[in-house]
Amino acid sequence: MAKKEEVVCVTGGSGYIGSWLVRLLLDRGYTVRATVKDLRDEKETKHLEALEGAESRLRLFEIDLLNYDSIAAAITGSTGVFHLASPCIIDKVDDPENELLAPAIKGTINVLTAAKELGVRRVVVTSSIAAIIPSPNWPADKVKNEECWADEEYCKTKGVWYPLSKTLAEKAAWEFSKEKGLDIVVVNPGSVMGPILPPTLNASMLMILRLLQGCTDIYEDVFMGLVHVKDVALAHILVYENSAATGRHLCVEAISHYGDFAAKVAELYPEYEVPRLPKDTQPGLLRAKDGAKKLMDLGLQFIPTEQIIRDAVESLKSKGFIS
């Protein structure tokens, strides 16, 4: 099937990764049905409608992750689905169940149910490295990989609800796939940075913005390395188009510590008051250059850390988030 004849659905199409994915899918000739939370909100729609190819091959749908019918309407007619829509809050959460857990878990099941009932060929689920860390019981001498899962009890005890939401949602997806026979494949991105397409910042870009402003947070339970937003979008397309791609796919340029990242930002941008952090900011995390070996074996050549940081900072400047 020619790409221009293939229809795919992207949930969370107005988000940071979603916008890049929609852009690259349009570039490849796909027809895209992208979902947003509010069709009347230009912050969600305007940048998507301005993409090349959008006028003829992009249609936007308003969905509520807890409303099955709205999801089914968006997916109808698609041969593939990229499920990115899920709340991402790494700061304090007042109501974990309603702010994070229900939309992540029930939303995923609703999307997969619709995909199965509507005959979708393959679903790419966007999980996170947050579903891999925190994992304090992982062997201290072994580099974390796709076999590693975040410790649910640790997340509950520590009140780190975002990793719990991503872990439970991904496990629910695998359980659904096994029970219903739906072909799914998963991408687990690290901290996603680079050029900004939407007018609002995602959690990872807030991370670098705060660092440039002197913030000393170390994001202990949600950091495992950087990845360029374009590479994350490419990874989704790669695992969708390649039938040999199965299981989870860790998506980071390298497994590293937040302190490594902070030191590199300070080196590249000495004009900012970037704090010096302890080198080992992520307890028990072994560094590795080939943490994303599965994606590298599929042909993905990751943009290096230095370029990720430069692209992120220059985009923050050009969009007026920093001077």
C-alpha cells in the first residue's frame, strides 16, 4: 500500500512528541487522523494545521480518553494507531487517580479496544523510561534494559505517580495484546528535548528551562537519559513500519545521570547560572552508550547529547521562553 493511501491515527497529536510524529508522517505521505483535547483551542490546533501536507491529509478529532465513542470515531478507517495521549505530570499531583492513573490506564484500554474492534493492523504505544525506573531491586551490576520494570510499590510509597501511571498503562496494554491478539509494539522514550512545535512546553523541556534558571532538582525517579524529539518520532515510525519490531524499545541517546546532563548544559551555555550537581544523581543507574540497542539495530542513529541540548536551548530562545 502506498503511504499516501494509508491512514493512521495519532492520539495526543497536539503534544510535543505527537506534533513531531504528525509532521514526519505527513512528510512520508501518510494521511493522518490526529486527536486533540479541544478543537476550539488554537494552542492545540494551529501549529498542526500549518504543517506541510496538513490541508489535504490531516484531520483533527476531539477526544476524551475516558469516552470510548470519541476515540472510536477518531480511529475509524485507520490501519495503524500511535497512542501517545496520556497526562505527563512529574511535579506534585493532588489527585493521582483522576489526574494521572485513570486517563493513562483506562484511556489506553479504550484506544486498544477501539483499535481491535475496528481492525487496526498495529498499534504503537508510547510508554516511557518512567515505566523502567525507578527500580531499586534491579541488579546493581546490570545495565537497565527493556526487561526492567518500575517498582509499583516503590512508586506508591514514594508518591511518584507519573512512573506508576506509565507502568500500569503499559502493563495493561501488554495484557490486552495477549488476551485479544492485537499487534502492539512499545516505545519507551527518555527525557525528550529539541525544537518545539506546539506553543506550550512539555515536562522535559521545562526540565532544561528550570536548569537554565538555576533550579537544583535532580528528577531522581524520572531521568535515564536524553533523546531528541525527532528521534522519538522516528522511532515510532520505525517500529510501526518494521514487522520485525516486537516488544519494548528503550529510546535514549545514552543511559546517563541528570548530573551529566547538567554539566554538559553548563559547559555549552556558560552565560547561564546552571547549578553544579553531584555527578551520580540517579542512584544505582549504570551509564551505557548502547541502552537503545534494539532501536539502533533497526537503523536509528541517535542525535548526540550536545546537539539535543543546543537544539533545545535555541528553540527556547526563539520561542521567547528564555532571553
